[in-house]
Amino acid sequence: MRFEPFENTSNFVEDIGLFEAAAHATQVELDVPRISRVIAIADGSDQETTVRAVAQRVAEIHGAQVIEIANATTAPEILGHPQASTAGLLIIPTPFGRDAGDLKAESLGSVVDMLVAESPVPLLCVRRPMDPQQIEKAFTHIIVPAAIHDRGVDVAAGWAFSLIAAGGHVELQAVADMAVIQEAKHYLHLEEKDRAAFDPDCILQRFMQDLAGLTSAVQHLGRERSVHVSVTTETGHFAQIIGERANSKPTLIIWGWDHSPGSPQYHRGVDLVLGANGLVLLV
């Protein structure tokens, strides 16, 4: 695990949180899934070739079979395919049936919207055309975002280790969304003496304590598999921070998915896909 030097107060607090996480971690077992069948959805868009190439890359990693669905035009048709419900992974151009530049970051399109809400299997969204070198690099740098009260980050971390190339980099990036924190401060009507509990440094330290077991498990598995692991913490706008980090180079984002459309975790997943330039896996 990488610890940054103490060049500023924020870094110092982050490292103290990481140290406490390692020292007081409760055991977490990561489930690293195996995939036997991958479904690639063809739609005639610019993203279609990338979908096929990504499906082939996943199949190489897992020794899996690739099945292509080429004639479906709606989410029910895709989900109704005989192989879809038992596949290990569904790879979809996003938006579906239209080039990425058509909708930009405004919408996922109705087909993908329905798949995000109803797909019974993990969904890998391909946001832009990528060349073979970019695809290969995306499987060497995987970001696992974590938000406060994120219930799926351990699942996402397990998937990261199922897809990362040897010698690659898994980055656990914990973000305390300040918009949510400021809203809570406003509605709780706190006394001045109680507002210190909402100090960003204090929140980050407590956040890292909550992630203690996961931090330890990711570090241990990284050593076992010769994968570089780093843990970073930030405060700010969740989707913007993750997007800026992920879009700086070819990257695979893996997010612990919640199918409930009203949940913050669901909306964060949609925001991550909307803001991405490359690959986002919802598990």
C-alpha cells in the first residue's frame, strides 16, 4: 500500500487514518469471482468494436466463453436472451444504439437506464471507442470508489482482483461527498460546539476507520497477487473527483451497485457512468 509523505495537514490526517485502519482492522474476506460466460451486446454504434474487444479481454482472463447478442433493440429483448440471466457479465455500449458523442454526458439512454435498474448480472458499460492499447491499459489500472455508507465496496474490490493484470494497480479511492455533509449540517441545526464533528479531516479519519477491514484485505490480496494497491481519501463532489481521476488515463471503474432507483448508491453509479470516458463496471 502506498502512503504519501506528510507534506500537508490533509495528507497527515489521511495517513493517520490508514495507519489506524491497518492496526485495528477486523477481518474481511474478499470474494474474487470467476466468470464462465460473457455476453457482448452489438448495436451498430461506434462503441460496438470496443465492446467485442473488451469481452475478448475478459474471456482471456477467465477462460470464458463469449456470446454476442446482435439483434436485440430493447432491454427486455436483451434480458430475455436465453443466456443473459446466467452469464457472469453483460457488456453493453453506453448509450445503446447511438454513438457516444450523440448523448454525451446528458443521458445513458432508455435501454441502458432499464438495464442498470433490472439486469440480474454485473453490467460493464463501454462509454467511448477505445483502441487495443487503451483497453489493455484499462485492465492494469482499476479504481474502486468508496462513499460513506457504501455497502458494495467489498464486492467491487473482489471484482477488481478478478480482472486486474499481474503487476497492475488497484486504487481504493474513498470520497466523502461534501455536498451531503453540508446538507446534513444545515438540517441538523447543530450547536457550534457540535459542528467540529463535521470537520472534513475528522470525517476522513472516521471514514478510513470504517474501511479498516477492507483496507487490510485489499492490501493482503495485493501482496499475494503481485498487484500494487493504493488507498486515497478526499472530500468534495464524489462523481467529479472519481471522474477526473479515472479519465486522466485508460481506467476501469468498478462500483458496488444498488438496483433501487431511489438510493444514493444507485444514483452515484449512474453519475459515474455518465462522467466516464472509458469503462465502468457495475457489480
